[in-house]
Amino acid sequence: LAPAWSLPLLARMPEVRRGLTLDTGHGELGLGKRFRLGKALAAEQYGEAILLPNSLKSALVPWFAGIPKRTGWRGEMRFWLLNDIRLLNKSRYPLMIERFAALAFAPGAALPSPLPRPKLSIDAAAAAALAARFGLDGKPFIALCPGAEFGPAKRWPAVHFAGLAGHWLQRGWRVALFGSANDQMASAEIAGLLTAYPAEQIVDLAGKTSLAEAIDLMSAASGVVSNDSGLMHIAAALERPLAVVYGSTSPAFTPPLAERVSVHQIPVDCGPCFKRECPLGHLKCLQQLEPAPVVQALENLIGTSESL
């Protein structure tokens, strides 16, 4: 049961049989809608519901559905809705993925080590067609993901993305800017800094692809550079050579879960602050993170990838 925007993502997860959505707005209780969905799901006779959110409202549908085992961490006053309530030990499970995975096992049980890596299936024919459609076929390309819904304190400056892009553009490669419609301003700013290069080498995809199309197209990238964002996790699940830039957040909580990854974060006295916007106004955690080490790290990863 997930937001409607994530259905294309769920469709690429081989383990998921079915994706369900609930038509409620952000922050909306939608008690009647949850009741009707719960009653409709009762016929499925699910044996267990695992709740990843800690909210009270997220526990209503499994309760209305009469699912006999309802598992989740103790959160908002929902003791009467769950009957397998866990108390979270954050030091034992420092990673978000560990906190979610632990709910699938008995309380206190050791987790598999390592945990399985996320992996997405792709439509190879669709990927080839999309590459041809956007002029990304025939030559290698680097995918840049300059957006981050969380806020500007997670976004590497456009000038640094452009500086990095220039390294591959000089070699005749192409650069593709990935993102949603919300990222069009960021992608346009980067493209505007690259006017010295032929226009056909720079492909701005922000707001021009569906999520499913972005997944397929990114699978064809020779390498990816991203902020800490949803697209970063998609690139990791696609097993692309990946360099990730962190600002106000931390890879100690939500790292990219893949083998060919390079994480970049500089130590600053004020971070990581986990704020949406820099509370001090200087954003030095990202401003002072230069492109050169990110370029070199991704070059190394791409070289490793091409030798496999």
C-alpha cells in the first residue's frame, strides 16, 4: 500500500505481487476511504501487515481489514491498532533499511548479513527506444540528478554539476539531466552553464519522462552523479556506477545500497544538520565540495564497470 506515484517503481520489483493505493491528500485522515479499502482487502485474507510509517493513520487499513498480525514500531498512539508492537533500538539498527527489515523477523532476531540489495527490473527494449528518442544512443552518457525534494540543503550547486559535466563533454560523451518537473529550474541552470558545448551533447530530461521511463533510461547510463534523493536509490538499484553527494543529510542513515558506489561528504562544524535549508545561510557543506574528487571517483567506477 503506497502513494500512487510509486506504482511504476513497485511494478519493477519482482517480489511485489500487487501495488495498492489510497486516494487521500497529504495529511488527510480520510477515515471513510481507509475503512472502505480495509473492508475490500478483508477478502484477500492476508496473514500479516508490516507498517513502515509510525503514524496512527497508517495502521487503520490493516485493522479495518481484520489482518490477524499487525506489526510496526511504536509510534503515534496506536496501541489498540497493532498487536505486534516493537520498541526501536536506534543504536542496534542505525540504518533505515535495517529498521524496516527488522519488522520482518521476530523481535531481537539477528538480521541477515548482508541484507539483500534492492534491485529493479528493466524493459531493455523500452530503454533502447527512449535512448533513440532523446538522442542518447550511439555514445556513452552520464546521468546527472541535481534535484532533491527534501530541500536545497541536499542540492549540490549547479556550478559544480556543470564543472563535473564538462569533464565528460570534453571527451565527446553526452550528459543527461534527470528529474521531475520540480527539478526543471535546477536542470536548466546547469544546462545554461554548459553553452560552450554542442547542444546535442546535453539532454535535459527534467519533467519530460515518467518514472518508469526514467528507470529504463537510467539503466543505460555509463555512470550517475546524484544528490541524496530518490533517483540516487533508483540508480543504486539499477547497479549503475554511482557517485553521491551529501550535504545536510548523512550516508550513515540512508546510504546508496550497491557495490559500485562512491559517497562524497566533507566534514563541517555545523553538520550534518538534517535541515531542508541551511540555517546559517552559507551551505558550505556543499559549496566547498569540489567536482574534482567526484569526477575521479566516478571515472574509477566506470573503469571498473567496463572491465567487468
